[in-house]
Amino acid sequence: MNMVTSPTMTAAQFRDAILRHLTYALGKDPEHAQVQDWRMALSLAVRDQIVDSWFAATRKSYAEQAKRVYYLSMEFLIGRLLEDGIVNLRLVDQARGALEELGQDYDTVLADEPDAALGNGGLGRLAACFLESLSTLGCPAYGYGLRYEHGLFRQSFKDGRQIEAPETWLLQQHAWEFERPEARFRLGFGGTVDVKGETATWSPAEFVEAEAYDTPIVGWKGRWANTLRLWSAKAVDPFDLDSFNRGDFAGAAEPEALARTISRVLYPDDTTGPGKELRLKQEYFLTASALRDILRRFDSEYDDLGLLPSKVAIQLNDTHPAIAGPELVRLLLDERGMGFEDAMATAQACLSYTNHTLLPEALESWGEDLFGKLLPRHLQIVDRIDDAHAKANPSRKVSARADGQVKMGELSFIMAHKVNGVSALHSGLMTTTVFEELHRLHPDRILNQTNGVTPRRWLLSCNPRLSSLITDTIGSGWVDDLEQLKGLESHVDDAEWLARYAAAKHDNKAELAAWMAETQGVTVDPAMMFDVQIKRLHEYKRQHLNILEAIAHWQEIKANPDVGWTPRVKIFAGKAAPGYFFAKDIIRLINDVSEVINADEETRHLLQVVFLPNYNVTLAERLIPAADLSEQISTAGKEASGTGNMKFALNGALTVGTLDGANVEIREQVGSENFFLFGMTADEVDARRAIDGHAAKAIANDTRLKSALEAIETGLFSPDEPTRYANIVENLTGPDYFLVTTDFTDYWRAQREVDSAYGDQDAWMRMAALNTARSGWFSSDRTIRGYMGDIWNARSLLED
């Protein structure tokens, strides 16, 4: 049996490995090497250690004929991998020492690595945490995604407006991936279908090839590494020589350009017909490539398709890979000769589905004309799935194809043996909202797996000051058993210990303030409260509630300057989808308000507003350890879970939030007295929304809210264009679907409670420390154990 052991390495060995890679892999001598060269050489030296664990884990998986987990996701927001690898291999001291001997600064070399542009928000960061936890727990697994050349977009601001440019992370060599040209599959779109009896022959009109790139994902202590396999789209015939010889040089390269379009950009704007078609192509491309790879691997070990559910667990991360149901049925039915009923049952036994949203517009659906045009055989199979489901459940009819649409949420549910939500509240609401009818038909299918975050990246690595204090206090066992943080509770009333906790927070804030001054030209005092909202821009996340309160706060300070206000800086970061114009207006409004408030000499020592551009994992790693207050203010019933809320609490930020998503469970864990609650419950939201003129009533009852809205409406923050934010004002004074105005008054109350609490720093730090001590339950290790036991029936291959 191949044993999987933790790598060991001395600083001298590390130095020699770095020099060897610098010379023979990069062709540089130390005297002429640049920071990028040193970073690549260090990465390759670390990768060598990971590969040993990776190979050993793969051999053990085959030797034990273990069940594998396959996690399909359009996003894997893995961020930088170099420090992740060094930390998980426990080689920080050796790597730092080796670089110092070579005359290089460790932190500078690490900072040279670009973030991998493979995701946008919580969905992708969750997937990254899950891969790391799967490796830490020794569960054989593959992540399957797309190798985006340009990711979502690089965000900057011009006159306050979001400007989008390509993310060019792959212009540099990517140190962590291995190209696998032998893992290549030809995929088709469109064409015709010839049905003969139960099976059919699909003859696509267009072909593209999927090529694999593998990245090893190493777990804690380097004892196991799994694979993130990303697919890149390639042309079948990449170059048209005849066109080139005719002088049509652009036309000669067109096949390659069109194929590569599939894996160029994350979430192309789907407000146009071509954009919708590209999105559907991307989703099929990912899913079909992954399923072929899964079956290829299965075939290499077994010759009985009946074993598939006992050897393969496929998790669909949201509805993006929902086509996996029909595609797996097609492969088993049309290409493997299995009967339809058996193919459908086998697919259901392999597939499970994670729902991430209760927003109807986010539960994808595709027009049947587009779906049938691109995937004609799959449309037929969707109809057969609906027919079989209706036959098995004659009392009620709910269909994946209805009203001219193919509904991917319903399809995912029907084709999965388990459907999970990502927080207790969310999972409960699924049974009474988006999947109410399906839940009646299948009452045992929905279950909950509350999200979690990996403590290796989101505490040990990103917050070394705090993690060092924790280790000094309770030992290092917390890193892979996060609930050991409970051992900190007995220290929160020790004045000396609490002073060390406060010092770690202050130093993190000072470091962030220095970075903002150097890179953004923004000067903030670390003594101010750092109030942070970092997440994707969306109306339900209510960044506009936050900035409305900031305007009202500023107006109140100006009206009553001698009250004794708590100094605070409100920090925003996040991207708006290119076609989401309302969200982009919110970004511009925040930037315009920032210009006015920050220029006010009377108030700027008490209130500042900062919007940091190009939010990514690395920026989050800067902001979260430095945050005093975490803004989790979504409309109740709209946020499925959140994971940023967990990261903030773990790092000692107090939460101001609604009873939404995992906020409910965070409040239960950390204690209601250590959480600033405001706003309506999900039931109250539904009731209030049904009242005609609810927004007008809320505005009439709160003079601060009315004054803040008037300041926006009259152009105080946009004097060159007074009506710039008319659409925001009209929305908030009219339908206000996300109930910003109704929740404003209670939000103001909660924020003044925050001010008061922050004024007593000893009490505040005690509350912050209790948040850290009581957040251990929110480890992604706990979440993955739940998936392994309740959904996948998978086991760890690591020996304790």
C-alpha cells in the first residue's frame, strides 16, 4: 500500500531547489533574476513537494478502488496558491530562510503572484474552500471547472463609474498547472438527431475540443492532494491555411478564436442573444468534458456500469452544471446501450445538487428554441425525464420544461438524489418557496449543509498575528480542528491576553491603512472603526442601504457636531456584473458620496467612505483581519448563506446584520449579545412587501431617511448631473422590492448601538474575541464531513 506522508524539507534543501529551478527551468542566474523569476522558482520548488503527495494520493485511491467525489462548478476562486501551498506543507520558516539566504524578501516574492481569475464571489470561494478541505480530510476528489483566460474583469473607476478590462493573469506562466494534452475530448453543438427506437444518434453541426489543465490542491500537513482539472476550449482545426493563402489572415485564425471564446471570460454578459448562447455553451462544455473524463476514469477500473453510483459522486454547484443530468443519461443511453429507465436512475444516484439562491431570476432557465438549437438531443431527453417523473408522480405535475423554457433548477432537483441548501434558514425556505411542489413529491430529498471556510487560508495564513496568539494560547491543534477555538473563551477576561488580542487587531488595521495610503492615496486613521462591506454588488445585498445610512450619518454629524461621535471609515469593495446597470449606479453613487464626505474638513475625522477597486481574494485577505465591523445586511430570505460573514467573525469582527442566510447560525454560535441585529424576518419581509405604498410610509416616518434621499435626488453628490441617480430614488420611493427604506430606521438604531459599544474598547475586544472563540463550527472541514456522510457516502483514505 502506498502511504501518504507529510513532506519535510530543510531551509538549505529549499535554497538548493530554488536555485535549481531558477537555473534549469527558468534559464536565469541569480545575478539577473527578477522578482517574477524568484517567485516562479520558489513556486516550482513548492510544487515539487506537493506533487509527491499528489501522486501518492492518486495511487492510494486506485489501490483501494475508492469512491471519488467530482465537484462541478463554474467558479473556483482559489486566489494565490503559493502561500497556500507553503502554509499547508508547514514550510513557512524554511521558505523564508531560503529566500533570505538568497538575498530576497519573502513577502515581496509572495506578493508578485497574480490571483487566479477563476471566480467572482461566494460560490467560487466556497468551491475553493471545499477543495482544500477535501484534501485535508483525505477524500479522493476532483474539482472540474473552466480555465478562463480573462476571468470576470479587472475593475477600476473613472469619475466614479465602474470600468471593466480583461483580467490578464495568464500573461505570465502559471506555475501550478500541468497541461494534459492527452486528456482531450471532442464536443458538439447543434446539428440533427436520428432517433431509432429508444436510442438516438446525434450529429452535431459544430465541434470544439476540450483540453485539460491540472492543478494539485494540497491539504493541511501535505498528507493528501486532490486535483482541480480546468478545461480550455480549442479548435478542432485551429488554422485555415487556404484562407491564409488567399490573404484572409483574420479568417484563417477565426476557428481558433471562436473556439477559445468559450473559455475566455467568466459569465459573459447574457443580456444579448449571442451572450446567452455563449453562456449555455460554456455550461455544456464544462459539464460534458467532466462527464466524459469521469466515465473514462471509471472504465479504466471497472467494466460494470451498475457500479457507477458506488464509485462516483457528482456534486452540481448551483444550476450552471445542471445539464449533467440529461448529458449523463445521453451517454449511458445512446453511447453505452443502457435502457432509459436504468440510465435515469443511475444518473440520479450519482448526482446531487447544491442550491445557492432563492432568487427566481438566478435559477437559470433557457428558452427552448436556444436550448434545442444548441443541444437538440438533450431537449428530447429533458422531455423524457419529465415524462418519467410525471408517470412516477401522477398526483402532481412539475416539469423541467414548461412555458417555453427549460428550467435548470427543476431539472437539477429532479435529476439529483439529494438537494442541499447552504444554511439552515435557506434550506428551510427552499421547501416553501422555489421547490415547494418538488419537496411535496420528494420530502426526503432536501437537506442542509451549512457552508464553512477553510481555517488554513482564512485565519492561519491571512491573519498571522491573531493565529500566533491563538497557537500560543491553546496550541496548534485548532488548525484542523477549528472547534478547539472554544479553548480561548477562558482567556477573554484576562486583561493581559485581551490586550494582546487588541494589539493584533490594531496592527492589522495599521498595515491596511499603510497599504491604502501607498496604493490608493487614501489616508485613514487606524484608530477609527473599520466598517467593511465586501461582496458582489446586488440589490438584495443592499450596499445602497449602507451608503444611505452613511449619508444620514454625515448629515447628523454636521447638524450635531458636539455629540461625541465614534470615528469610523466605511470600506466597500465588490464588482457589479457588466449588464447590471442598477448595481453599477450604486457603485457610482458610493464613489460620489465618498468624494463629498471625504472632502468635508468638518467631518472627515469622524466619517470617511472608501470604495476599493478590483475586489479579489488577495484584497479580502487584507481587509478581513483588519475589520472591526462586518456588514451583513441583505434582505431577510434572500442570502442563501454567505461565507464572508464567517470569515469576519472568525477574525474578530462583530456583525451588524439581518436574520438572513448563515447570519442566523453565526448569531446562535457567537451569542446574541455579540451580534448587532436589525431588520425584518423573512416572514415579515413578505408581509411588508404586500402593503401598498410601504416605501412611502417608511420615508414619511423617518426624517433622516427622507433627508438622505433628498440629498441624492437634488444632486448634492452629483452637481454636474443632478438627476444622475433618479432611477435609484424612484426605486426606493416606489416599489423598493428589497425593503431598503423599511429596514433603514432599525439599521440606523443598530449602527448607533455599534458606535456606543465601540466606545468601550475593552468590552468591544472581549466581544470580538468571543466571536473568534465561538466560530469554530464554521470550518469547511465540518461542512465536507457532512457532505461525505449525508450525500456522497464517501470516506477518508488517510490513516490517523
